[in-house]
Amino acid sequence: MMQVNKVLNNFEIVGTQYSKKDETQEARKPFIKGIPILSVVILVLIILGCLFCELIMTHDPSRMFLDEINRAPGSGHIFGTDTLGRDIWSMIWFGGRKSLIIGTVATVISSFIAVVYGTLSGVAGETVDNIMMRFTEILLSIPSILLVVFMQAALGQRNFLGISVIIGITSWMSIAKIVRAEVRKIRSEEYVLISKMMGGSFMHVLFKHLAPNFMSSIMFMIVMSVRSAIVSESTLSFLGIGLPVEIITWGSMLSLSEKALLTSSWWIILIPGIFLVVTLLCITDIGNYIRGSYNSKEGNL
Amino acid sequence: MLRIGLLSNILEVKNLSVVFNTPEGRISAIRDLSLSIGQGEVFAVVGESGCGKSVLCKTIMGILPSNTEITSGNIAVNGKEIVGLSDGEMCRVRGVDISMVFQDPMTSLDPTYSIGAQIAEAVRVHDKKITADALKKKVIDLMDAVGIDRAVERYSSFPWMLSGGMRQRCVMAMALAQEPKLLIADEPTTALDVTVQAEILDLLKEIRNKTGMTILFITHDLGVVAKVADKVAIMYAGKIIEQGLCEEIFARPTHPYTWGLLHALPSFAENGRLYPIPGAPPVLKEGFEGDAFAERNPYALRIDYAQEPPFFDLSPTHKAATWLLDERAPKIQFSLTNTAPPKTAHDIKQTEKLMEIHDLTHYFRLGQNSYVKAVSHVSFDIYKGEVFALVGESGSGKSTLARCILGMYKPLGGKAFYDGIDITSKRRTRKDKARISKEIQFISQDSGAALDMKMTVRDIIAEPLEIHRVYKNRKAADERIKEIMKKVGLDEQLMQRRPSELSGGQRQRVNIARAYVMNPMLLVADEPLSSLDVSIQAQIVEVLSELKKDHETAMLFIAHDLSMVEFISDRVGVMYKGHLVELAPTKELFRNPVHSYTKALLSAAPKPDPEVEKTRVSTRYKKSLTEFMHEGWEEVAEGHFVLKEH
């Protein structure tokens, strides 16, 4: 069919194998690129500070220096003292630990409920799905503060684990709705059909396909719910229906603010406020990054 | 062939270069491209996806996305320079001088307006003073001109009421509203069925003959090119690499890439083998040196890797950019033997039935008392080790049938037995279920959607092994996965990659590997080729026929592309609107089609040979369902069955 008659050096047939440059594999995108470094560093510092608060506290956070009430920041007390004479620097770290734990525990509880409920609703038949979703809508239509107050009253005792459970079980609805929508979408995807056809059981499909795929879309919501749990606790404590003043959290520190306003001691409000806001901003920033990176990965196709 | 070359050039593109700005760097989409199209010509640009042919259209229309940049060159339409025009100025060129027909007629029409209103909009944009009566008359004239019958009634129809072919006619009516000098048709028939494609192509030619309009026709299908084009340019990696009259390109292809494209077609297969082009088209960074095709070119010269070949003239109209034409290069003769339908490689012992389908019927419910008969009363058998092809246009029920066989749908009537097990029955034992899910595997049309984007290639292929706990440890499974990856032509290094990092062809190979890793008895392949390029299609067909040789796997191959069916299958069933109308051994069917629908289908498929195409008349088939129901079967030859017609 084809004949090679003459061969000249530059015009020699070398075929597909020949390549002058050894093309190395495409360099992977650097992992660090685009990560909000500042937010991560600040958040990590705050978390470490809170976790190892014993090492940096200068005073016992619950000890009241009755002769040093409402001290402005200065040499004895770095951030001053509050209206009960407690050292704010120590309270920030000690209370921050509780606040972060409340945020995390509440998020774990709400995400767990959301994933289970959302998946069940997503794979259920039309009627069950309808009932389950209408139920979440009813819950969503009740102001969550009202729910929390109600549950607080029902539980009676106020401690910080109790409040995280309450926040957790009143904030799972919107994540559950997203999980349910994703599951509905994914379960009719071709790869799920093929997996079922190959004999994959419900559990196999759930853990191999559904969970990894909806995780990416609720990651942002989960990170954000850490934030909103901290906010809820602070709000409740500020309103006086959360934790009592003896239990130190950022929220309960802020609850002293009305008294502080009378004496114009700004540091009592501002310092825990700044810590709270900075932490929330960092979490939001990281959450946005997570959302963006998942979107761009999917946008690759 | 009417008024070619009589007048000046309508489109003149000189040294055009377009660059994409991407996060990975600047990518060349079009490199130093020049072409000129004379009045009344049909100029076809052919290439695989990613070769820059759509970018070329968009550049001419001035609708490039914002991350692109024209780095050099001129485009003159009807003597008017359009590079550098503002958007407002371009608006006066678009529609009047140039207009465009897009690939998918569904997405280019607005579902909330009637088609009459949409065509009227195209008229009114450039003629604001037109009266309502004149406007309506003009729209109806346009609809007549593009072959929409009952135009007055259809004036107020909405796009979703019309078939794909009718919609494409509407889009064409909109494009023709201002009688543009140049019509750009970007894959206008790719989304359509073969018989509809033939009608639209005939219409385009008819319009050209009547009005002398110039058409820039973009396609990947060489059969379509042979049917409509006067001149052809082959494009690869943003460059035209061969250009000439249609007859010249098919009679004397010169560039190795053109050889590759032609050789990848089933009509030019030799000894029952296809010759796919290895590899996939490259993505070129700006400033690339050498011939972009060299790495896929078995005849690449050393100089190809260093220096870009210039154009060598073969005749006043025919030129090609390859160093093989240089006088210092070795002379290579290339010939295409247009062989008769390839023989099917092995004989099937038609004794052992693997799958029996009896009177299978499945309706979809639309609303109360309204049904779509997706599959009605279909019966056939699949024998062990054979490739049974189901052919039909979209909506003929072939995918529904496949899904019934796979157990995704529960058919309303009829039975399907796999080796004696009733698939349609709910009361199957656990053992039978496990056996079926091991022995029947599936390859789907959309290679992307069938893969979980979150999993690695290894995990995807391992999934059936894990479900059925075939291997005790990971190492043994990995061995098997490597073996199957090698068989389907995937590099071992891809094991840890994710589907988003693979090309379309590689993804379909992963699908095939996942299906074959269990050594299935029956493989159901639902249009496994239709989302792929010609050269990639040939690669996949090669993989499938290699596997067919080594395994005893029977295959139900669903397709609308008749040429590939002819190549790969042993027996063919033709479906029309839910009915099986003809069933025959492949050779017999293509030699002697009996049912008039089969004849129409065969005559509509374009062949990559201009001599045949220029003279051929395709037959039409339009029949309602009821006309051939319950007429019974007739055996016209051994194993060749036809549904009786009036």
C-alpha cells in the first residue's frame, strides 16, 4: 500500500514515538493556591489559644477581683476586668474554648440529623418525601429563637452541653433540604443506576456515591453552621436566656454589656466582640473558599 | 455547482490567529489561518472537536467570549473588514451580511415565544418600519422557503411542539430573514436523525442553488461533506492542513491527518479492521513549534518535530501542509480501497440462546389516558457470543428496550429471559439476581455522566469487583484492573486520576473496562460512540472488536450510526417508533433491505464519496404507527425477517 523510496536524514520517517522533548506530566496545580492564608492562620491561632488556654491565662478566669472591678486594660490585667472584676484576657481564652466547643458540638449534631433525615427523604417515595419535607418547612417557619426558648424551658437546667444540643437540634433543617435535593438529583445519575445494576446494595450506593457527592455541596453549609451556632449561643446569652454569667463563654461575656454601657467601660464589650467577629469572619472566608473550590472542580467538565 | 468563482470572494480570512487566556496559560485556538470563499460556494471545514472550527465561526460572527483575543489577521466579509469593529457596528453586519445556524435547534429557539414571533423578530430587527401584515406575509414566505408545510397554521406553534428537523428549519428561516451573503452553519445536522439530516442538507443545497448564497459549513462528518461541499478544508489544532475541491480531497488525500480521518471510517476499513488515529488532539500553548500532528502521525518526519510545514500546492485549488510533499522527503503512496461491506469476522453458532425477548411492550404514561408506546410487541433472541445491533432514530424505543432488559424499567407486557431466568419477574431468587448483575453489564452513551466524578479510575473499575467481592485482597484486584486497563488501551498511570482529568475517549475506555472487568456474558452498549469524534470512535470500535475476539461476550449494540453497525455487528434489528420492523444478519440487511423504512434509513446515511453523494436521491419514509401493526412477520431469506407492509 505504501512504499518508502529514499531516506534523508532530516526527512526520515520517525513516526509517532519520536518526540524531541520529553514531555513531563502536567504539573499539578499547587495545593496552597487560593487558600485564604490570613484567615487560616488567625483561626488556627485562636483555636490553639483556646485549646491551650491554661498556658496563656494570667489569672483564674472565674476569680473575681472585687477591688479591681471595671479596670481598663493595663499592666495588671492586659484586657482589663469586667463588672464582676474578672480578668478579661483569661476569660477570652477560657470562654473561647467553650464557645468553639458549643459551635462544633452543635454542628456535629445538626449535620448528623440533616444527613440522615435528608438522605431518607431523598431516597423515599413521593408521599413520604412530601411529608418529611413539609415537616421541615413547618419547623423552618417557626423562629428558631422561639424553639430554643421553648426547649430551654422544657429542659430546665442550663449548661453548655445542653445548649449545644438545643442549638444542634433546631438548626438542621436547611442542610437537610440541600442533602435531600442533592440525593434526589444524584440517585437518578447514570453512575448510580449502573452501580445498582451491577448489584450494588443501598448501603454501597449511599457510601460510595451519594455521600461523597453531596458532601461537597453541604461542606460550606456545615462550616457556616459552626459560625451560626456560635452566634446563636452569643445571642441567647446576650438576651439572658442562654448560659448564666457564671459559665464563661464569649456570649455570656457579652451579656454583661448593658451594665458595661452604663459605666462606659468599652473594653468589656469590644474585646470579646472583636474576638467573636474575627473568628466568624475567618470561618466565613474559609467557607467561601471551600464552596469556590468545589464549584471550580465540578466546572472542569 | 452553479455560480462558483464568478464573482469576488464573499469571505476572506487572512493570517488569523486567536488565543484563549486560561488559568493554565495562553492557548492557541486558531493559528495563522487563511481561507477565501467565493460567491455561491459551499465551503466545508472539517475537524475533530477542539480543532478550533467553532472558534472560527464565532470569530467571524464577532461573538467570541471575553477570554479570547485576536492576536493577528484580517477578516473581510463582502469586502468589508470586520476585525476591530465595535459591537454596535457588528450588529449591522450580523444578520444582514452574515448569519449563523447553530448545532442544537432546541437551545437556539426560545421556548416561550411562538416560532412565528421569533422569525418575525429576525425580520424586524433590521427593518423597523415594516407593517404587521407585511411582516406576517414575509414570515410565512420564509417558512415556506425552508420547507415548513402548513406555515399559516404553524405560525403560532411553539418550539416544543415541533420535531427536531422542523426546529432546525425555523432556525434557518431566522438566519435567512435578511438574505445574508454568507450563512455559517455550525454542525447544523449533528443533533438530528439521519433521515432528517438528509432533508436539511438537501434544503441547504436547494437554497444555495436558488439564491446563490455562500455557505460556510462546519462539520466533523466526512459523509456530510461529500454530500454538500464544493470545497473542503481540513482543520487540525487551529490550522488548516489541507484544502481543495471536494473531489480532490476524497480522490487524492495528501495530508497524513486526512488519511487518518478517512481510514477511521468504516467504509474504508480493510480486512475487517479499522485504522484509528492514535492519541487525541493536543492543546497547544502559544508559541508552539513544529507540526502539531506529528505526535499522532505514523509518517512523521524528524523535521516535523522541529519546524512547521508550509503549504505545498498540488493543483491550483488543492494544497496541503505536510513535509511529505517536500522533494527531499520519502515518497509515500496512499490509497484508499473503498471496500465492500467488511466481512464479519467469526461465524456464530446460532444454537445457544443467551437472551430471549418475547412480545416486550413498555408504555410511558404522559397524563390521564395518554400514553407513549415506547416499545410495542418486540421479540428477538440474542445468541451466545454474537453482536446484535439495534438501529433506529431517536424516539424509536431502542434505549427503552435496553433499559427493560437491564431491569431499570419494568415492562408492562411481555417477557425477557436471560438464560432461562425471567428478568421481568419480580419474584427472582437472590441467587438469580446476583448472577444477572454479574453477567450483564452496561455501557452508556454519555461517557462522562456514567462515571462518578469523585472516584479515581481505579475505584471506578474496581466497583463491580468490590460489590461481588471477587478478590480477597486489594493487590489481586489491582492486578486484574491493570490487566483490563491494558486491554482497553489505558495507561496504568491513569489509575489514580479522576474522570475530569481524562479525555472523552479515555472516559469511554474506563466505562468499557468497568463493564469487562467481570467477564460478562452479555454487554448492553447504548450508543457508546455517539458522543465521540470520528477518530476516537474508531479507537473504541477497535477496542470492542478486540475484546469480542478474546471473550465469549455477547453484545447488544444500540446505535443510530449505520456505518459503525455494519462494521461491528453480526445481526441487526431495525426499530421504528417502538416496533421492530426488520431483523437480519448484517451482510444480508445491508445488501438486501426489504422494509421501506430500512431502505429510507440506509439511503439517508451519507457516504464519504462525492461521486456517490452527488447523484444519489434519498428516499423518504413517513408512516403512522397503525399502518403496519399486527401484520405479522415474513421470512424473506434465511434469518431475515420483515414486518409485513401493505
